[in-house]
Amino acid sequence: MTEIEDLNELRWTAPERFLDAVRGRHRPDPVAGPLLIIAADHTARGVLAVGRRAGAMADRGELLRRLVVALGQPGVHGFLGTADVVEDLAVLGALESRHVFGSMNRGGIARSSFELDDRVTGYTAEGIAAADLDGGKLLLRIDPDDPASVRTLETCGGVVTALAAQQRITMVEPFLSRRVDGVLHNDLSTEAVVRSVQIASGLGSTSAYTWLKIPAIDDMTAVAAATTLPLLILGGEVDAGNEKRWADALAEPSVRGLVIGRSLLYPDDDDVAGAVGRVVSLMQGADR
């Protein structure tokens, strides 16, 4: 059994084991009810804070320990992350019988002047095929005042087309965004979320394999009415009201699951298993 402490030595002496472990993992059976996917791709954009805990995700070993606990809980169906984390978890055996999605455009480093020019610096469509992943995830932030947004739109459209040609899922996470005092903020008003969903739905030469990863807002009925594409709810910041918002969103028939990272990996009480267990119970109540 490989331990977290062994990973550095393996990367030095047997690097081929990492991609082999991803490709060789046991594939999961189809899931009838809502999906619960654990996410960990913020660090590749330089985002290390969790709530008020600055640098909480800076320790890779601690992040991996929390991920192993989360992914080992009954009712968890998959993982979303960049190649470095996917490969570490695969070697640790944590991705057996789990769906895996690769995070793709991580070039929009947080708080940078080029944050909205979010290029593909992670998984490519070819890399997702080589690793035999279920699909890829794209962040799409659109600021009408920033010309970099159109390059990100073009990139995302091309990726949707390329992954669909492989019959693999593209999970698009769209926002309308704006800068306030130089800091990028996502607009979570109903009008903005509906508009972002409409824009993301039209990406690529086919939408047959596109899912949308969106925030849980008060008027989920309006958001669900904006598209026929499957919707997954993102976790967002650690917040005491998250679980109610997730439960309310799951009441919409087109909402097919949750994709949650920091809220489950770094809960206020640091009880990862307990946080995941509560969400699994919540989802079982919404199982359709």
C-alpha cells in the first residue's frame, strides 16, 4: 500500500506509475441518483485560502489526507482535480470505482492582471483521453469590460467540441464577473446566473456531452428553466447555510448532483467524514 510519504520518492524513481495508476483504476458502475463529486483544483490557480484560514491548502500532504477520507466515504461518486492531484490519489488507491474529471483551464491565476485570460494549462482534451478520464472541467468567467473574456470563450468552445468528439463530458462552470477595486467578483444574481447558463449552453459544435456546474442561488427554478443541459451545483465558500442551499437546489429535477471541494474538505470542525456524511444523507433524501 502506497502512503502519502512515499509519493515524492515514487515521482523520483518511478514516474511512469502515476499515469499508469490513473489509467488502470477500476471504473465505476453507472449511478442512477444524484452524483456527489469531490473537487480539489483551486490550488492550480494559486488559491490556497479556505474562508478565513489563509494558506489552508498549502500543505499538499494534509490536502491529500483529507481527500482520501472524503473519497472513502459511502455515497461519494467521483473526483475533480488537476493532473498532479489526480495522479497522487490514483497511486494512493483513492480513485478506485470513482468517476474522475480533469480540470483544464487553470491559467487565470487569482488576483492577476490576466485572470480572465483563463487558458488551458492543465488537462487537454488529448490528455483526458490518454488518462481515460470521464471528462474535463472548464471555468468560464465573462466580464463585458475585459477583452480577455472572448479568448476564454473561444477556448471553452473548442474544448467542448474536442471532448464531445471522444464522447466525454465537459463540465462548464460559467459566471458573469466584474472587477471591484481590482478584485474579480462573480455576479450571483438570478439574471446573471441565467444569462451565464444560456451562454455556456451554446458552446461548441454539439452540446450532447455538456454539463453545467453552477452556484446554488435562491431562484433555482429560473436557472433550471434556462437550459435543458444537466446541472451540477458547486460548493463555493465554507458557509453555515450551504447544506440548505444544496438541498433546495437538488429539488429541481434537472439538478443531477453536487461538486464540492473546500466546504467538505475543510469544514469548521475539521470533521471531513462527518461533513461528507451529512451531504450524502441530504442527497439520499433527494434521490429520484
